[in-house]
Amino acid sequence: MPTYNAPVEDMMFLFNKLRNNKNYNDIEKYKEVSSELVKNILEEAAKINQNIILPLAKSGDENPTILENGIVRTPPGYKEAYSKYIEDGWTSLSCDLKYGGQGMPKTVSIFFDEMLSSASLSFKLYSELSIGAYNCISHHATEEIKDKYLPKIVEGKWSGTMCLTEPICGTDLGLLKTKAQKQSDGTYKLTGQKIFITSGDHDLTENIIHLVIARATDSPSGTKGISLFLVPKFTVNNDGSIGARNGVSTGSIENKMGIKGSATCVLNFDDAVGYMIGPKNRGLNSMFTMMNLERIIVGIQGLGISEIAYQNSLSYAKERKQGKTNNSKVTNGADYIIGHADIRKSLLNMKSIIEGERALCFWLSQQTEVSLNHYDEKIRLEAANIVSLMTPVVKTMFSDMGMEITSEAMQVHGGYGYTKDQGIEQLYRDNRITSIYEGTNSVQAADLVFRKLVNKNGDIINKYLELIKNDCNIQNEKTKPFVKELNYHIDILSNFTTWIKEKIKNSKDDASAACNDYLKALGFVAIAHAWMKVLEVSFKDYDNNKSFYEDKIQTANFYFKRVLPRAEGHFKTAITGSDYIMNFKFN
Ligand SMILES: Cc1cc2nc3c(=O)[nH]c(=O)nc-3n(C[C@H](O)[C@H](O)[C@H](O)COP(=O)(O)OP(=O)(O)OC[C@H]3O[C@@H](n4cnc5c(N)ncnc54)[C@H](O)[C@@H]3O)c2cc1C
């Protein structure tokens, strides 16, 4: 089984040294979130993840969730761990004090999300969608619904789901068939089938609150006729107690490649009582509140899995002896594989991407808080534009890099990585879903290019490029080679942006065939921007923690030499166009 040590030191470094951001500092309610408090939270988080949740990864993989006589049973150990998890208040970490939450900012909760993803993604998913449901209800529901449902979700006694997918409707939600018939008391009755529903049913909570998209019987076809409904597994009485079983049942659970401890359910809705959330026919807009925040969290899932894959690869490379290194001093036997240049390169590739991603995510979590909580509407809007631009990048980049990193981890482990012994192949399998759910990565890339580069608020990408150029204006000689390299790639990204915007107007297939490349180029530059912020502190504060900062500087050096240049490769392949792709005759 893989071991795991939560990277609390790196997280605290980001919180302590990279938090100083004017707009974020303006948010009154977070002024009291001190370094000591955050350190305590992260140390406790490390304990529960390392000691209680990590062992569930193996048990969930070996004893997948089952459907038995209509009841979905989670793997051994899940119930006990979940009780402890909610008793310690982890479901309430980032929720509003009004509903019993702890009111911690996302600059803290993202670290918990990462740790939980490292320990067990399957276990994480049971509470993750609950936070998604919490966000959606708190943004769009009436006060009455909020008061009735949110405290129990925050407490973790009730969980949440997100029900979009149907057999014929995956990416294209306009095709959905689930119907909602209005009743005389203002409620609706929902009928239809949803598939692939994460945590759709299970035995961990007293109730499950489904957020379901459906079409009211008098609504138009397509996406313009979709509304959002809250459908509880058990109806809830006026006093908040649990009432009768609603018309929702589990048809089956999926047999999957990975995340086997997570219940992925087929749910049948038969005249199930539902309550409309938000305006009629605007259901997708309301659901996107849940999905946008959720997409960043899916990126963090990739980051968390990458971290545990890296940690175990590093330990293995230090204890496995094979072959002689080029400068070997061994006469009998072999050297540790960590001495081989190729293994070292793999380890540094993993480490430099992971630490850069973590720094980028921390920066984005600040932008998210500013977009939600700053007192100045203009500043809120600017931050919201950055978050909207970067959401598909984080989701796609981090999940795809998770595949690269878990694959490299398997390679470092050789045959022991492919067989089940070390638990590495499970990380690869578990991570694979992150590129598919919450909108496939290709669709994220299309969303970035066709919808996010420019919107009614202006030219977002160029504002972002300006912002990172300004951030590179660092008065420190030692950062100069890094700044030069980053500026070179910002120019490439600028050219790529001009090219793709032109293609959006004149040759949509060229643009479509380039979306994934564009997203990757932007992702590599965005991670380099995050590294610049780390480097600025590392050079300035060097004497106070030499070994830590030297490690950062050398890791960044690898990133700038070996990883960032991949952005240019994406540019070069993309601008070859798409004629030869679209005209190819598949037999
Ligand atoms: C384990 C698991 C958990 C899930 N959890 C949930 C959940 O909790 N709630 C929920 O509602 N759903 C859930 N899903 C469903 C998931 O979100 C969908 O599988 C995903 O959105 C893709 O839909 P699809 O599988 O129908 O693929 P399709 O939409 O059929 O896509 C097939 C391929 O075509 C590509 N494609 C489709 N449209 C376009 C386009 N316009 N341009 C370019 N390429 C395109 C896709 O990128 C993909 O490669 C889950 C799925 C799994 C496997």
C-alpha cells in the first residue's frame, strides 16, 4: 500500500509567504484566519488522512461498493471513518457560519481537498458532491430551503449529488429526457433515469439530497428548457425531520476501472417529489455554480493523486538497486536507481509540476475568494473573469498531468508498479476518471477557446497575460534568467492567442483541432507564473531557510528548462491547421 505524508510544510509556505495579495487582504472576514490556526487545521487534517482515510483506498479497491437487496453498501471501514470524519467537522470546513460551518477560506480548504484526494479519492467523493450541493443551494435556493437543508449537509448527516447525465445525454445536456410535472401545491413530480451518479446512493448518511436537471412539461426543448430541482431521497417534514421515502431508487451500480469504493449509480425517478431551485428554464446556469467550483476541485484531485504517486516513487527510487550509474563506485552489485539520470529526470518532472500546480491553485483560490467576497463590485468581476478563464485550465491540466505522473510513477516502479504489490497501478486507474467527469477535458478545452477568451466583459486572456507580465517585473538579478524564459513563452502564448482568435472567426475546425494544445500552452505558462511567485520569495528570503529555498530554486530551474518549453511544441503543432485531419478518409 502506498504511504503518504501530507506536504504541510509546502502548504504552510504558500499560506505564509504567498498570501500577501492586496485584494485578498481586503476581505474582512478572513483577517482573523491566522497562520497558527491554519497550521493546526492542516496538522489535524494530515493525521486523519494519513491514519484513517489512506487505508480505505486499498479496502475500497478490493471490496467495491455493492448493491444488496436495494441497499448500496460502502466498502469495509467507510462507515466508521465517515462517522469520525463528520464528528471532527471536516464537511463544514469552508461552509458559512450561519449554517454551522467553520467559515474557512478556499486558501485553506484546497489544501484539505488535496490531502483527501491523495489519501482516497473514492472516499472523498462521498462528501465532495455535498459541498457542491451546498454551494448550489446557498447561491440559488429560497431562504426556506436553505434553512431546511443546509445545516444537515454542513454537518455531514445528509449528503448531496449532482444528477445531469442520462443514457443518451452526456456532454450534450440539451438532449435530456427527465420530465418535471408541476403540482397544484407548487412542487414538481420528476420522472426519468439518471446514470453515472456519484454517491447516488450509499449507507453513510441519513438522507441524500439530489440536485437534478429536468425539463418542465411546458418548457421548450434544448438547453433553454432545463430547470434545476432539489429531490431528497427521503422527503423532509416541516420540522426538518425525515419523512417518507421519495420516488427515487437505485437501478444498479457501475462496475468501474477505478474509484471502486465510490458508488456510481443508475437512479430511477418515478414521480419523485422535487422543488425547483432558481428560475425556471435557467437550471444550467444554477447548476454551473456547482460545476465551476467542482471543476477546480477535480483538478485538485489530479494534484493530490500526483503527490502520493511522487512520494512513493521517490522512496522506491531510493531503495531499489539496479544497474550501475555512469559514475558508479560500486564494485559488487548495483546502485540505487535514483542515481540514474532518466529516473532523476522523471522524479523532477513530477515534483516540478506538482509544486507549481499547488502554487497556482493557491493563487487561484485567492482569486476565487476575491470574486465572491470583495466589497468592490469591479474587483469582484475582474477576479471572476480570471477564475472563469482558469477553471477549465486547472481541471484539464491537473487531471492530464495526473495521468502523466501516475504513469511515470508506474515506470519508476517497473514491474512492481504494474502489478498490484505497491498500489501504484491503482493510482493510475483512480486518476483516469478525472479527465472524463465534470465535462471531459476536450470539452473543457473547447469551452476555454470558444467561450472564455473573450466575453462581454472584454478581452480576458490579454488582461491575464498583462497581469502575469506585470508580476514578472521583479527587481532581483537572480530571477532574470527565469523572467526571460517566461517572457519568451508569454510571447508565444500571445501569438497563439491571436492565431486562435482569428481561426475562431474564419476556420472553426482549425480552432477546434487546436483547443487542447492551446489549453496546455496556457497551463504550462500559468504554472510558470506561479513558480515565479515562489522564486521571488525564495531568493528574497533565502538566508532564513536555505535548504527549503534551494530545493525550490532547483525544482523551478528544472521546470523552466524541461517543462515550460512544452508550451512552444503545442503552439507549433496546433498551427499546422486541420485540413489534413478533417479530409482524412477513415475506412
Ligand atoms: C465514475 C463516473 C462518475 C460520474 N459522476 C457523475 C455525476 O455525479 N453526475 C453526473 O451527472 N454525471 C456523472 N458522470 C458522467 C460524466 O460527467 C460523463 O461521462 C461525461 O460528462 C461525458 O459524457 P459521456 O460519457 O456521455 O460522453 P460523450 O458526451 O458521449 O462524449 C464521448 C466523447 O466525445 C467527445 N465529445 C462530446 N461532445 C463533444 C464536442 N461537442 N466537441 C468535442 N468533443 C466532444 C467527448 O470529449 C468524449 O471524448 C460520471 C461518469 C463516471 C464514469
